[in-house]
Amino acid sequence: MAEVGTVASAVEGLSIAHPEIIYIDEDGGVDSTDIPNSQETPYKTLLFALSLLPPPTTTFHTRKSKTVVPPAEEPSLEYKPVSPTALKKSKKLHEAAVRKAAKEAAGAAQREKEVAEKAEKERLKLEAAKAFVLKEDASLPVAKSIKIRDSTAHRDTRVKVSGWIHRLRVQAHMIFIVLRDGTGYLQCILEGDLIKTLDALQFIEETTITIYGTIKALPEGKTAPGGHELTADYYTVVGKAPSGDAAIGNIVAPDAEQQIKLDQRHLVLRGEQASGVLKVRAGVLRAFRRAFEDLGLLEVTPPCMVQTQVEGGSTLFEFNYYGEKAYLTQSSQLYLETCLPALGDVFCVQESFRAERSVTRRHLSEYTHIEGELAFISFDDLLSHLEELISRVLGYVLEDPNCKDIIKELNPDFKVPERPFMRMKYEDAIKWLNEHDIKTDEGKDHEFGDDIAEAAERRMTDMINRPIFLTHFPVEIKSFYMKRDESDKRVTESVEHLHLNP
């Protein structure tokens, strides 16, 4: 027993004579407890040392080993006790940090509690929804099935509309759905029992649904597609859309890479801009057919599979046609020419194919090719015909109720260009480009015989600010069927239309 007491007294004596010291080097220290603190392995900050809750008897010695140069007579920089002022300041900072951590911990616990309560509430809500059965009110008038485009004509009438959930907004006591059916958009309001079902709790964009209700005009000051909305009284879910990672918003997000959007084109088309472009494209095709018919041309349908080339063998898609060589058509021009003696002026809207390994809007492997052939006209007649055709097509499209609103939204400043269009010969264009210091893609001046690049043509058109018929291209850069100009055998009676930037 006496020996044990002696050891205890010795330890107590050591504690009084040599209080614990914590070393801090503001330059070379490391705030970590992985290695015991010592002069050789100091901490970096006093605040970290205080965070370890050392005994009250602890003292703190500090130094700056790199940024303070010791006097020449000192072989090394020694640790010195922290000043009372610095210690007091650090203790206050430590206490503030402790309070902040306690507050954050309490907040985290509260948030965790709220999340758990919300999850339980959602579980109970889900269980109740599973048991709820929505029934159509048999006392209501029979709903008339309509397309969204017919909504205005069926206001104040009970209707049913089928489509896809385009946009969804869920509130505490109400659900707003913008329904899409390809003919337009219709805002629908669901409330009361309609939002208590399991289907309603699991609504997601692109869900296929049929909604019953009455379409009402909106009061002044409120907006929705068509100026009206459908107050629903019943609905049925035709098909549920994928959720989670497979939801459309996660697959084709607005900031998704271009290749992803191309791979998921079938989903991208459901967006307003992509579908709008397709609707305008359909309107342009209708306008071309209408304009051609107005001008007395007859539509014919040449084949896509041919055994002759038009533009050059290097750009042909070749395939085996029952043991013989055949190609996808590059142009239907030769077929149209064979129709002229029998049918008079003709046109076609046909797919053409070019095996050109270039990624530009001028080089497409497949595109819709609109071609016309007219008999007994001069080159000037052709230019006048093209100007009339282009002006009519643009005018018809801007008058089309299926196109005009989309064009106004996508390109509000677009309008039919003023006539007459500018006529400019290729040789004059070369001079104009050089006079305005517009170089080739290689940085050189343009020369007669150059195939003027798209960028140069674009700059010239923008600067002139008028539609241009660029005519009389050199024989060497045009196809064999282009007629040579009688007054200048170097060039052909050929034309390209340069339109203003849309």
C-alpha cells in the first residue's frame, strides 16, 4: 500500500511541476489527432487545439516557423506561450463554434423528425388513396369526345379530352394539368375527390389520360392556352409514364448533350419547340403544293430507287437490286423532264439522298427535295417564277393558323421579304467579296472558279440585307445538265437563292 501511495504522490507532483503543453505552429503544423502533439508534430491553429477540450491546466505554446526569421543568435525559433489576449479571443471563437454546432445538430434532428413525420403522413395518405375509388357522376350529361383544337367551340359543354400530361403543378388542394394531344394545349383543374386517388398522387409528365369536364373561358387577367380551362369532374388514366431516373425530364433535360437529344429524338419531339418546328414544316409543304398548283404545275411522284446518276457517282448510295446495281435517287429532275411532254409543267416533293461525309446544313444524307420543271421559259422567266413561288409560300405559311403563332413565338421578326429580289451574277459576287475583304476559308481572296463558301455567302447576304438570286455560276462547278449562257460560255444559266437570316 505504501508503494502505491508513493507512485500517486509522484504523479501528482509531476502534474503540478510540469503542466500539459500543447504546441502550435501556424506555418508548419497540421490540425489532426492522428499523431500525438509535440514540438516536432504541432497543431496548426489554436482554435483546433481548443476544440479538443483540453484540461483547464493546459498551456499553449505557439510559433511561426517559416514566415518569421529568428535572430541570428537563435539557432532555431522557439515556441512561446500564447498571449492572454489571443487565448481569450480564440476561446470566444471556440465557444461560438460550439454553440453553432449544437444549433446545427438540433436543427438536423428537427429536420430528421420532420422528414420522418412527412414520410409517415405520405404513407397514410397513400394507404387512404389505395382504398379510394373514383366514380363518374351518372347524373351529369354524357361527355362529348373532342380534340383540344376544338375547345373554343365547345365551351360550357361537358367534354372528354384524351392526351398526355405536358406540364404538372400540384398544390395542397388542387392539381393543374396542361394536357397535350398534338392539336394544342389545354389547362385542366382537378380538385376535391379527384386528387384523392392513387393515380392522382402518382401523376407524372407524359402520363396518358382522359379528362372529363366543362371548358370555361377565363376571366380577364388570367391566362392559359386558348384563353380557357377545363374544370374536371372525372378522369381515367390510360397509361402511366415512367418515373424516377426513367422520367422524361431526367432523360432529355434542357441541358442534356446534343447526342443524347438525338438518341432520344422520339422524346425530344414532345417538347413545344421541336413539335412546333415539325408543324411549321408541314405547313411549308402544304404551302409549296398550294403555290405550285396556283402557278399551274402538276404534282408527280418519281421513284426513290434508280439506276442512273444525276449529281455524280461519288455521292451515290448503292445497293443490290435483284442482282443489278441500283441507287437511292440524288434528284428527280430527269424523271420530271420526261413528264413535261405529257403533263406540262410539273413538280415533286420527294426524298433525295447524297453520300456526302460532311456535317453541315448543306450536306445531308437524306432530305426532302422540292423540284419543279417548266417548259418553254427563258432564264429570266425562271427567276421571276422562283421569286413568285418563294413569296407565295412564305405568305401562305404566315397566314396558316397552324403555323403563324408558332412562327411568331420562335421568330417574332420574320416576315415576307420585299420584292423584287436582288439579282447578282457569280462574277460580280466574287468582286463584291474581295472589295469588302471577305476571304475564303483558307484566308485568301476569292477567284473566278471558286465554290463560294457558305460563311462568305452568309456575310454578303447579311450586309446587303436583301434576298439574292446568285446566278451564272462557272461551268466547272455546276452539273452537266446546266445550260451554258450564250453570251458567256464560261458560265451556266444557273441560280442559287440566298435568303436573309431567319
